[in-house]
Amino acid sequence: MAFFRIDYYSNALHRATSFEMFMPNDPREPAGLPGNPGKGDKAEDQPMRTLFLLHGYTGKAENWVPEEVAARYNLAVVMPTAENSFYLNGEATGRAYQTMVGEELVSYVRRTFGLAKKREETFIAGLSMGGFGALHTGFAYPKTFGKIVALSSALIVHEVARLKPGEDNGVANYEYYRQCFGDLATAEKRDVNPEVQILNLKKKKVRIPDIFMACGTEDFLLENNRQLHAFLEQENVPHQYLEGPGVHNMVFWSEYIVRAIEWIFS
């Protein structure tokens, strides 16, 4: 794998920022990749796909896709750093994190590396806050991202919508969530809520990206993920939803990102 750390000026954030990127350069396994019959028998014979990988709350750009898996599927992994933004466009200048990931970064990768040019070759994944970000960004740019992977997603819109000034939920306070989600009293009814995004896409008859969700049965966000799963079922939105033993940690995410990539290429 080749590793890059790229510093650039972000117009969306009005400042310098950076992202990291892994690219396969020595595929080690004959692949005959699923879904690509007759297109060669080695990973390097397949078009390189691109996965935008989103970190969680308090995190930073970090690769948690095993290198051998990325090499097997000829998969480039792009990792932005988005602070504790929930990957949303805030009202303040310099907080357009949705735009930074879903437009600016995709465009940069297309121009510089010739990747992520087609919807069917471009995916987005994340854990916790990044799981929310993967869903929200994927729904915001359904013509860019063909598949979404959301692990232990921080689907907390309904919860934070009930916070009052001066209150917190044990993770962060009202003022922080107000900065990310805007007016909390109306958050459930705006497109910061993935459920609203789904309804809008259906109304416009826009193709919804394929969805893979997973959460640990001992994860404190389990009920939040079950709620979105039930909503998707109610709205007849096809998706893969898995639960398994695990808490909110890298042990669970390391296992399920491999399962998710296998799903992507199945």
C-alpha cells in the first residue's frame, strides 16, 4: 500500500486542512473479484474503487481497513479529518464539513488521482459520529456515492432535539449540538435528520445509495440504530442491517468493516 498525507487549502473550511489516503500498489492475491466476471483474474486488473472513511467523535483521520483487504479488492481509502463536526454544514463561516467531504474532497481526489469518478466506484463508510456522517453525506450526495457503510452510528438527532440551553447528554452540551445541528427544536424536521433525507429522496424519486448498517448488541447506541433500521423497513428502503456481540469499540468495527467491504463487492 502507498500512504499519502495531503495538506491543502479548504475553501469549505476557510483554512488549511489535510487528509490521508491509502492506495494499493502491490496486490497480493489473485482476485477474480465478485461482481466482475470476465474482467481479469488479478486485483490490479480491476478498476480501483474508492472508499471515503470517516472517523468518530474525538477522532482523526485513521485507516481501520486492513491493508490486505484493500489490496484484495483494489480499494483506495481516503480519510478526512473533520473534528467533532458530525460532518454537517454549520451556520458559522468555516464549518461546511458536509461540503468539504461530499464535494470538495471528492473533487480533489478525482482531479489529482483520477479516482471516484463514477457512482458505482465510490463508497462512504464511518463509525459512530462517522457512521452518522456516512449516512448523512451519502444521502446528501446520492449521485456521488453508490454505497454507504454505517457502523455503530451516532443517530442522536431525536435525542439532542430535546436538549435545552445549559443541558448536556453526558457527551457534550446544548451549545455544541446547536453549533453542529443548528436550531435543535427543529432538527428532527430538517435534513440534518437522515430520516428526513430519505423521505425527500423518495419524494424526488432519486435513487438511494445501498446501505449497510451494523451495531453491537452491547453498544449504547444500539436502540438508535434499531430505530433507523425500523424506519428504513417502514419506508421499504432496501438495506443490510446486522447486530452482533460487541460494544462501542474498535474490536467490533474492525470485524464489521471487513464484512461491509465484502458486502460492497458481493
